[in-house]
Amino acid sequence: MHVTASDAPDPGELRRCSRCLLPETYPQIAFDENDVCSVCRVHRPQHEELLGEEALRRLVDLHRSRSGKYDCLTALSGGRDSTYALYYAVRKLGLKTLAFTVDQGFIPAETWENIAQATRILGVEHVVIKHRLSQKSLAPMLRAWVKRPSASMVSFMCLGCRLGMRKVFLQVARQYALPLCISGAGEPEGSFATAFFSTHSSRLRRMLALFGGIGVELLRNPRYLLHPALPWRMVVEFLYEYPPAGFIRRLVSPRWEYVPLFRYIPYDENEIMRVLTEELKWQKYRYSAAAWRADCKISLLKNALYQQTLGFTKHDELISGLIRRGLISREAGLARLAHDNQIPEQFLDEFFAELGVRREHRGPAG
Ligand SMILES: [Zn+2]
């Protein structure tokens, strides 16, 4: 699927699922005669998906240290969900926790303050580990992208970050010899980024379709090839997503147990926001209308690029997930979308300037 800015649909005009809010531009979506989307049709109730607090406590108890300084690591990006996960590990599970933040160079100042505040209030030790792979990738990626906008290449704005994160995770796990790592992942979002290329049920076919799809994108827009490290990083990162890498990861750190909190407990936004604002004195990034994913400038940028090419953002996906789980009504979701999807022009101007990339105006892509 190749959507360019010139075909960009108006978010208000999009045909949307009558049950959730996913729009017609969502990759691989299909609607039935009642306008119910294909994602809603295969959705199972949340209690069937969640592993439960009991399972979480059993798992955590296996790793509780009797003598050591720490029981576990918590991956703290400074975003809403990871900050809540840290709170949960310390206050609800009573774990001696070492928090760590991967600094990829694009964390807003407000987020750094939130991290300092939360670790201080919770009495948690905190380490920051930097990697420079995102900083090396983002500017040349974006410079190529703006010349020929393509929705399926937006996820590559995170190029280098996934790789950097994994390297840091393994480094931290080995350095501190703590096999348990709790994160704020598992929230009700999908990952439509790879669905642009294929949704085949076979992993091998999906991987082949992905490589083929990326190849076509690189031929369509050879500007990505001006920096040979970009395509190379794409290949390496996606190898991590498929079984061979999982196998390698187990070899590197066989005891590593990664716990996405919201695969175990319900994603209760009201409780998350209550804890953050009342107990941890959390503040939002000034340019982000939404509290979710306000911990990284790249995620805001990606939403702007999705909006430009598809007329929707990751918020449409998250909010549709919340509606599907009965956590908010469809009407409330629509109102949330109108609010959360506002991305200030000033943010884009400043961020493009920071990266040294010229902003192209909407128009026929070439
Ligand atoms: Zn739906």
C-alpha cells in the first residue's frame, strides 16, 4: 500500500468502523455489511486475553531476591505507562527495583523531570544508558521521507531505536544480573506498521513480504540508499522481530524474563492517570495534547506523518482498542480523538529545525 500526501484523506471524512473507530485507511482493514471492521470481528473479550494478577505475582515471587540489592529491573521511558509500571512494581508488588532509562536523544525536558520526580518519590535507584543509533538514523530517514511521503515507511523513523533498546536491555540485564524486567508494555494497541506489507499468518511469509515491501519502497525512493547504513539497519532490526533473533536472544541471556505489565493486569487509564497526577506529580510534554506516548519527540513526529498520509494516528488505534475492551464509549472516543490528534505546527517547525531537515509542504509526491 503506497499512500502519498496528495491523496491524504480528511480525518473527519473517513469511513470508520461502527463499533470502534478504526478508519478505512487502516492497513488491511475490511468492513462487513454493518460497517463493523475486521479487527472488531476477531476481537476476544479482555478477560480472555489477560494473564491475571495471580500469574504476575507467581512469576515475580520466583525472582524475589532474599539477599540481593534488587529483585528486578524496570524499563522507565518516562511515559505514562512505564511510569505506572514502576509504581506498580514498587508499591503494589513490593519489589526492590532498579529503574533504567534508555536515552536515545529525543526525550523532552518535561519527561526528564517526570523521571527524576517519580524515582525520587518512589525511592528507586535509577540509571540512564545512552545509545546514538536513533540520532544517526532519524535525520537522513526524514530527509528522504519528505521528498516522497509513504505511510509504510513512517515506522522507520524509529530506526536504530529498537536496535539500541535491545542492546541496552541486554547490557543492563548482564551488568546487574537481574533476569526479571518489568515494562509498561501490553497496552491495547496493535502494530499496524508491518501490516502495510502483509498480514499472512505464516511468520516466514510475513518476513518475506516485509523484505520485498521494503525493497520496493527503496526502489521508489532511492534517497534512503544515500545513507547505506539505513537499509542495513532496517534489515538488522527486522531480523530481531523474527524467530532467529528470539533464538539468539535466548542464547545471549537465557534467563531473561520480560514482563509487559498490561498483559497481566487491566489497562485502567483512570487509575493510571490518578497515580501519575496525584501521587507522582507528573506533567505532560507541552507539545503533546495526549498524555500517552508523550515521552518521545519521534512518536509525536510519527503521528504527524501518519496524519499527513492516512488521516489517522496511533491514537485512533489505542482509542479503538479501549472502546473494543469496553473501557470508554465510542462517543467519548471520538471526542478524545479530536483532542489527542492535535499536533502543533510549532512542534514540527522546531523539531525539523533541530534535525536540520527542511519541511516540505503538502502536495503531489515525486
Ligand atoms: Zn472496529
